[in-house]
Amino acid sequence: MEQFRSVMHEGNLYDLGWKWEKFTWSNSHGDDSFTKERLDRAMTNSVWSTLYKDTWVEVLAARTSDHKPLLMHILKLKGKRWERKRWFKYEAGWALEEECERIIKEVWEKKVTAAPQASSVMGLL
């Protein structure tokens, strides 16, 4: 947990909070040992928050995991009105394209540089 806090501090990151449901995990026990916690979080920094001022995190219902998924709603000012960012949608037909496999491998193998603390946390994911 100390490494996580260190990454947050060094990256000037803060928790975006939540709307509606607070807890993201439960042990699913049906007795007195039942526990709920808020383990999963969406983090941001001041630069990102300036670009995306109207952002909120919704905790969704869990289907198969003991962790509930998070859905981040992002609105960005474009011109004089707010527009939703477009969702990325994978098209199955792309896999039929000749270059698809090469592009995917290239992106997955791309090196990402990060602070040492972030690298150690990322290794746990």
C-alpha cells in the first residue's frame, strides 16, 4: 500500500471518487463476516482534470468477479457545447486484415517508461 501511495504522491494523482454505489468489492459471505470495501479507484491529475472537467465514475454491478467494474464517464468541451467522447469499438472484421496481427504485436511489445514506483505497481497488475 505504501508503494501505491508513493506513486499517487509522485504523480500528483488523486481519486476521482464515485457516484451512487461506493463499494467495489465484497467477500460475498452470507454471515457476520460479510465485508464490503472500496478497493478499486479511478485516478487523475490536475492536467487531465482541466481537460475533462465533467468526469465521474460509476460503479457497475459485478457479473462474475468479486470486484465491481468501474465506468468512467468523460465529457469534453468541444467548441461551445459538451460532447461525449466516442467509445472504442473493436470490429471483428479487422482480424481479417493482412496487417492486423502485426499491428497488435507491435503495440503490445511497445516499451512504456514510468517512474520506478509505478513500474513496481504495474508488475502487480
